[in-house]
Amino acid sequence: MVDVDTNSPTSPRHGSSAIAGVLTAAVLTCWSSNVAAQELPHFELAWESPAACPEQSEVDEQIRSLLSAAPGSALPSHLRAKGLIEPTGERFQLTLSIQIGPTRGVRIIQSDECVSLGKAAAVVLGLLIRKEQDLGRELSHADLGNDFQTSTKPAEPSTPPSGKPPASGQPNLPDAKSQTHDEPTQRQWYFLVNVPSATVDFWTLPKRDTGFGIAAGVLHQQWRFFVSATNWSSQQRTITDVETYSSYFKRKSFEIWGCRGWGSGAFELAPCVVTAMDLVTASASSARLNASEQRVAIFSAGAGMSAYAHLAPWFSLYLATTGRIVANRRQFLVKEISGDFPTHTIPVGAWLTSIGSEWIF
């Protein structure tokens, strides 16, 4: 009888046990890695917006600020989101698509300007992440509320209209449309300041006139209402007749504007109406005469067009041109013993062109 030593290193049974141990360790390692990965989900956001609207980095920063998270840190959440801002006629529309496990939802928010839509997206997503953390589980479509149109169908790969696959690392979420909501917390009125502002007037005074001013008012939806004040450069005019006279003019203007804008991307055109009051002070002198100053108020009204280039949500450059009709024409005279000598007559109309920058707060 031959006995087999089961403790021999060359025993088949021992080799099988060693291989099984290695395989078990590998399976346990993979399983623990998968569990660790599943235990550390992080929030994902894909974002598309026009050039003048908030970028993804701004929305991410606002979400972290809402959650008191460190800048650039991963946010623990099962939430995946996609935000798309696009112009719709005279307004902007945010389509916010989310996915949390098998639950998907879409919410649409409209606003008159796109800055508020970036803030609205950050608030909505931040509140969802905080709610998920408070509940300690994935959100269900019952947790989303009535603002989202929800679906329990699993996410299916979608192909963009260009035929290209989605960019790597971006959430592949539905682009379905839902009921449109206007965010009730969005601001409707904004304060605007036009400074600096330069204006050229071609007709009112004897020579072409240049003025520098400032304007302040409000922006509501696509409407602008503001008042402006302009201080014009002084000018002198010399007239030679029987005697040589020099006339001097100083001028200040105050205007009330109302404009309605129509935008496309970063550009906007705004027809305007304007009423104005010009305070003109005139005097004259000659070798033997110094005429006293004359001060008159000139009223006019007209219409024009403004063009805006929005370089940022809070900053724009503009070019405006207006034509005006004078309501009360005035004539400036030098009174002599021999009679009245006219130095200048205000024309029936004027044409002005302005350029400047607009700041929105």
C-alpha cells in the first residue's frame, strides 16, 4: 500500500486551494472597489448657454456656495443634471433635465434675461442635493414635487441632432419638454446707469456741439426708462457786419427716455422715444458793447434707435441716434441803438448721436 502525503507542496489538492484563494481575494477586491465606488457617488452637471449667459463654472460655484461646500470639491449625490439656456423670442428659457437612479424629470423656467436662469438652476439643483442628503437616500419622483414632469423609464442613449454621440463624461439626459414655469422669485426690475456717455449734436447751436453726460433709470423685462443729463462744451461764434461781434453759448440738457428692446443673442435693438429740455445761455460782445446774458429753456421731442452689444450680463456698449423737433424756437439778439442784431436762431429740429456704456445692477 502506498500512502499519499497530503501535506506535500506538490499535492494537487493544495494547488487547487491556493488558486481558489487567489480568485477569492481578487473577487473580494473587485467587489469592495465597486462597493466603495457606489458609496461615493458625486453630482454631475452638463451645461449649455449663449455667450452672454452664465457658464457652467458659475452655476457650479453657486451650488457649492448654497451647500457651503469647498470650491472644486465633489458633491456627494446621485443627481445627474443637464441645463440648457436658449432664447425664445423676446425671453430666455432654461430646460433643466435631471436623473436620479431610475427617476427622471424635466423642468422649464422662463425669464426676461438669462442671468436669473443660471441662479434659478443653481437654487433648484442645490435644494435637490440638500434634500437627498437629509433623506439619506435617492430621491423619488414624489420627492421632486409638482414643478418637474417626471418619468420612471430608464435613461436611454440619445443622439444629438448633429448625429455625434454625447461628449464623454456628460450626463445623457432626456430633452423632453414639460409644462413651462416662470420662476416667481426672479427679479423683474433692475437698476441701470449709462456712464460714460458722449453725444454729438449737429444743429442746435451755431457749430457742431459735443457733450458728456450720465443717465440712470430702470430695466423691466425688455423696457428701459431713464433720465439723462448732459453738459455741453462752450462755443464762440464771430460775426462781421457793420461791426464785428462775438457771441458765446453755454448749454445743459435734461432728457427722459423710453425704449423697447428686441434681442438676438448678445445684440439688441431698441426703438426709443425721448423728450428733452435744453437750457441755453448766450451773450455777445464787440469792441464797444457787452450784451447781457440771455437764458432760455428749449423743449423738444423725438424718436430714435439704440443698438446694444451685451459683453456681459451686467455690462453693454451702446450706440444711439435720435431726431428731435423743437417745440419753441428761440432767437438770440443783440440790441443796439440802430436796431436788433441776431446772433443765432434755434433750428426747427436737431439730430444727435450718442455712444457709451450701460451698467446693470
